[in-house]
Amino acid sequence: MFANYGYKDGSGEFFISVDTGRCAGCPDKGCVEACPEQVLEVITDDYDDQVIAVREEHRKKIKYSCAPCKPTGGTKEIPCVAACRLGGLRHSW
Ligand code: SF4
Ligand code: SF4
């Protein structure tokens, strides 16, 4: 199942999608430590699985919270995505 966190406005769509099935089986949750802005946290979902979520305070400003990680030209590895070996995390922008 995918959980989507973010928003859209006139400038685009800004969502982080979490594949909670993959997170449930992920032993180290490496994306949380990898994030320099403390955007991600581990929560217990409705199925009693430990999965990641975007912290409430970042959900309506995720474009800005993640801006330091985003490439302004060329390619740049995004820390949370790079840390995830299971492909559990996607950014829409
Ligand atoms: S996004 Fe990746 S690293 Fe983070 S908890 Fe999910 S599977 Fe693990
Ligand atoms: S893009 Fe950067 S700030 Fe945003 S969740 Fe990933 S590591 Fe954290």
C-alpha cells in the first residue's frame, strides 16, 4: 500500500510516496537517519507495522523542507532515496 504525504499548488505536485509494505519488512529504516532535515519518522500503522511517514509539520511545506536535497541542475543523489535499499520511497518532483 502506498501512503502519500504532501500537497499540490500552482507550482506543481509535491508528494513523498511510501510503500508501507516494503517499510514493514525493512530492518534498519535507514532513510530516517539519512535525512538531514528530520522530515521522516517511524510510526506504527493501522496494521501494527513499523513504517515511515513524513512528520506532520513538514507535510504542507515539503517542497521547502526537501529543497536542500533537490538538484538545481544536473543530477544529485537524494539522501533518503539513496539510503533505501528496498525501493520504498518515491518523490513526485
Ligand atoms: S523507505 Fe526504504 S529505508 Fe525507509 S523504512 Fe521504507 S524500505 Fe526502509
Ligand atoms: S529529500 Fe532530503 S529532506 Fe527530503 S525527506 Fe529526503 S533526505 Fe529528507
